Amino acid sequence: ADICGVDEFYKIGGAHGIASLAYGTKTIKKEDKIVGPGGIYVSVAKSVVSKDVAIDMIAGPTELLIYANEKANPRIIALDLISQAEHSEDTVCGVITNSDSTAKKIIAEIDKIIKFGNIARKEIVEKSLNQNGFIAICDKNEKIIEFINEFAPEHLEILDNNERKIIQGINNAGLILLGNYTPSSVSDYCLGSNHVLPTYKFAKSRSSLSVLDFIKIVNTLEIDKQTLEKISPMLKEITLMEGLSNHYEAANGRINNGLDK
């Protein structure tokens, strides 16, 4: 924030924080755009105010989908699901695999870690996985890819030695993480990719937060008389078809009015 020259900070959050930024208060100016992730209350609040102020996207609660084949290590998958689930009770964590055996081993590992491991935020992890966790089994790779694209996860881990081939069919994911040594948790802090990612299937229509979310483009046009004369017949044809002939007259009036420019 210091590097970017930010000189105003407000210690607020939740739906009331979004409302303050959207409509202004005695101490907080009304803003043109609200950017950033949050839990369910922040996401709903951003959606509600989006008719009055620009937002980046619906970002949160967080999501993790893991595609794992029969050779994937069930323990690292269990650890990744638990690490994601500790965010909040409404986190969505899931696995899709082509192996019934892998699915059973993942469940066993999760149970073992939660029961015997000294994990932090245990109550939140258990509630999140029990309420929103899932494991899907499918023996057809094309159906797995179809499922991933329909689910459009915020984070997608691919644990398969053919991951480079698999990602060629994936169009909808906020962030794709490949291989055994690229856990989602590391991407949250250390890998340099943007941590504000689309959730709720919005990965179907947009990418992660980028500099493009903080700039806008203003188009400026100018043509000369010769160009206007050249396109005038086309303009006339189109405007007559649409029943908006005054559009053509506005152009034609310039051509026949002795203007210098």
C-alpha cells in the first residue's frame, strides 16, 4: 500500500464496510469501485451494491477442487483440503477422481488427521468439510474435464502425471496448480499470482484480479470529410433498416454543409 501511495485506511469490514464504501458516510467518501475478497456477507453485500457502484467480482467464500488420479498421494490431498477448509465454515472443498480406492484413502486420511493430529481451527475445519466437502468419482476423463469446467472452481489442483494434457481442456478455473509440490496454500502467500480469484462459477466469465480492474479505457475518434463521404452510403443503409434515419441525417448534414472539417 505504501509503494502504491495509499494514504487513507479504514478499519472496517463486513457488509457495513461495503455499504460505507458504496454510499459514503460522514468519515468515508463514496467510492467508484469496490475491490477485494470476503466471506458470504461481503460477497452478498458487493452483489447488492453493484447496481450503484462498480465491483471487481464475487470473490468468496473460497473454493478448492482437486483432480486426482489413482496414483495421487491421499495424504497431501487430505492436508490440502484441511488447509483450505480452515478459512471458514462456508469454504467449499472437493475432489474429483477416477479411482474409488483413492477416494476411500482420502477420506481415511482426513479422518485420521482430524482425529489424531493436533490441527488448528479444528471445529471450523470439521464443519466446513462436513457441510460443503465432497468427493466425486468418474472413470471417464472427458466427463471429469466437463465437470471441472461446469464447477469453475476458484482454485484447481491437478495431481496427475498427464496434467499438461489435462489443462488443455480446462477453460474455467480461477487458478490452476500443477503437480505434487504446488499446494493451493502456497499460492495464497508466496507464488506471486493474484489471490483475488472468482468464485460462485464466475471463473466461467472472468479471470483473477489484475491491473485491468484498476484502469478504464476512453476511446477518442476523428475522421475527415473524405472518410465520412465514403462510409455515408453504408450508414444510410443501416440506419434506414433500423428505422433511425436521423442518425444518417446528422452525418449527411455535415457533408453538404460546407464545413471545413
